Amino acid sequence: MDIRPIHTDADYEAALRRIDEVFEAEEGTPEDDELEILSAIVASYERRRYLPPKARPVDVLRFMMEQSDRTQADLAELLGSRPRASEILNEKRELTLEQIRLISARWDIPAGALVGELAPA
């Protein structure tokens, strides 16, 4: 077992090849241990290398609305204000903490995904 940190894409590809080789290892064998360690190292590398940029709250809201077939009118009804829904979706106003809590609770969107600042126009 020759396990090393992953620093390059070549290291990453080699680790993936080795994972394929030992993937069916029987539990408790040295190959099974190697698979567990390599998997953790690969996962760590992927998080560092391929983690997508953090989404803006309004983009998360739009995406979740689209995925659940909700409209601006649905947001307006939830917030109790058509102008407020329009301002939020058009990036004229940020969500308030109260609105984030309401949207999170009613639409099952993680509150942490709705917290942030507007990007400069």
C-alpha cells in the first residue's frame, strides 16, 4: 500500500484508478483499508479542487422556485407583498432575516443558503 497526498490532477487520476482496482475488496483486508483511506483523500481533493462557488441567495431562491414550480406571485403571497417579491427577485432588496426564516420554514429551503449579500450591480 503506497498512499500519498493528492497534489495534481495526475495524482488524482492515479488514485481513482487504484480505487477501481480495490473497489471490491473484502471487508477487513489491507485492500479494504486502502480503499477507505484513498476514498477520504480523493474526497478531500475534490472538495478543494471542484467545490462550486458559493451561490448568491437570490440565485438559490430563483433555482428553488423553479424546481418546485413556484412563481413570483407565490413568493408575493408568502411575503404578503407583490412589490417586495419583485424587489427581491430583481435584486433591488435583500431578504430580511424574518423573510429568510419564513421562506425556509414554508418552502423547505435551508436558511443558510438564503443568507448573504447582493453582488454589486
